[in-house]
Amino acid sequence: MTTKLKITAIKPYPAWVGTRNQMLVKVETDQGIFGWGESGLSGRERAVTGAVEHYREFFIGRDPLQIGRIWQEAYRSQYFEGGRVLQAAISAIDIALHDIKGKALGVPVYELLGGKQRDRVPTFASTGDEAEGDVAIERARELCEQGWQAIRFFPAGQNSKDIFEPRESIGVTARMLNKAREALGDEVVLGIDYHHRLSVAEAASFCNKLGRGVLDFLEEPIRDETPEAYESLRTMTDIPFAIGEEFASKWQFLPYIERGIHQFNRLDVCNVGGLTEAMKVAGWSEAHYVDLMPHNPLGPVCTAATVHLAAAVPNFAWLETRVPERKLGFDSSEFFPVQPQLEGPAYPVGDLPGLGVEVNEAAIQAQSFRFWEAPHLKRRDGSVTNW
């Protein structure tokens, strides 16, 4: 790098990869250095594309190394600041700018975040949302044999495309988890993701059906809009809560961290505002003894950015990952010839400049957006419920 860099292009690429769209963003500069980012607002990629295209209008010509300033301008440059669509766009641009700065300086992104604190990033694996009952327990046993010591289950009915009745799910799911703990022993960490499908009363009833010490974390049992609802549930159970994958700013994390409502932050770097905002949440969480358990269901750009975050923070538990044999295609080597690779149950922290991920831009360009919508679930009385 011989002169000051300038942003010359910001290109949004909503592309079908595997079984779902990925919302990728490429930021280019006048010296040939470019960076990749990813947005996490799955199912609303066109909305994010519009936001990225709007930001592009006033970021062309700017210095991409001024990451913090660009973040503030993107957030504060309109009266109606924030929100999940705008923050998803800011996240992708912010991650791409970190990729650029790392490449320009010849260092991995974690060096921009304070340096590496660990050599390997431990992960948790999931039994899969198709597996229930004894099948899920057997799958968990297989994951233990492959080296995972933190395993997440899904509730009965999770894979439904039509009807979900919470009261029909909680008893069956509680029996499965009680049996799983007995079968797998006390050493393995067990959790479950209820995907915010329960009410406070239903979540409390579920917790009361579990044996003491069965669960090490309960993820997203209810919706997050009202912290007071979580505080109410907190008084009814001592199971640690894992919350926050939908949060789109440090301000959404504020009541949960400050009031001691949860124990694990399911922070998503592709939704919260990128690495700039994620590091602020991480420091705040450290002060309150809340560990990060990042949300990572997207593609290799998200995984790479999150591995760098995980490498750089002290208060880290596990990173969400997909075991290789699931083969959903999100991490296809055709689209991502260089990307983080699991070694057993952990990602080694690499030393490539930037994010350490390469994207086959021509292949992404050729793979156009496809409309995808999450199931619109109903209860048996015909009313709409949460997906």
C-alpha cells in the first residue's frame, strides 16, 4: 500500500448457495485490495441489498481504513437510525472493511481486534432439526464420539412446515432431554434451541419438567422484544439462558447484560453491526461475566469473521457450527475455495491476512437470488405462531 486507499465500489450479491440465499457484499478499493462481508438477515436479502446500495452512494471515495468513522456515519446519517435491515447492511460492510484493512496491513483481522487470545476456537454441534427422541440421542452420542463436548438439541416439532403446538412439544422434548442426560453422562454440555416458540408460561412448564442439571443452556425460549418477560422467566428456573442472535445493536443487549438476565450471548456479527459493534458487546459482556456463544448459521464469510472475533475476546464459550456430514452446501468449495476448516470440534485460528476467506465472485454472480421464505407456522386453531 503506497498511498491512501479509496473505496471504489460496494457490490451486494444476494446469491443462492446450498439450500438458502447468502447475502454477500464486496467492497473494492483503488489499489486492488478488496474485502468480503456477509449480512445475517436471512429471508430478507432484497431489503438488505437496497440498504447497501443506498450506503454505496455516499461511501464511494471514502478511506476504507476509517472503519469506526464509517460505522458511525452509516448508523447516524438518518433520522430513523438502526433496525435490523440497516444493521444487517452495516454489518456486511463493516466486516468487508476489516477484511480490507487486514489485507492492507498484512495481518489477520484478529490483530485489528487486539490480537489472538486462543489458538483454537471450540464449537458446539447440533443433532439436527430432523432428529427427535432416540434418534436425536443417538446422534448426540455420535457427536460425542467425534469429539464434541457441547451439543445442542432441537425440540419435538422443530422441523414442521405447517403446525406447531407448544404444549404438544414440551413434554416430549423434556422426556428426550432427561433421557439424553442419563445416556450421555454429566461431562457433556447439553443445550436446546426453542427458537422463541414458547410463551413465558410454556417455557416455565418445560423447565419444570426437566431434571435438575439436565440442561446447561436454554436458547431463545421466548421472543426477545420484552426483557421483563425474560426477567419473569428467570425467576422460575435456574437454567442458563442463551439469548441475542436477533439483536441488531449494543442497545438491544443493554437490558439483558445490565440486569443479569442471561448467561450466554448468541451474538451474530452479521446482524449486530459487524465486528465493530460485536467487540463493544463483548467488552460489556466481559464486565458482567457473560460469555459469547456466537450465532453462526450462514456461510464461510460469517464463520471467518466470527472465528476472528472468538480468537480476540477472553469471554468466549463455543461457536455454533455445522458438522461436515450435513452437507447443506452453505460452505461449498466451488463458491468459497479458501475458508475456515474444522479440525475435530474446533476451528484453528489461522494467520492469513484479512479474514482468510476467498470467494469465487464469478460463481456467486452466476448463482442468482431465489425467493425463500421460512415456514409460516400455525397452531391447530388456525392462529399464527412463531417460526
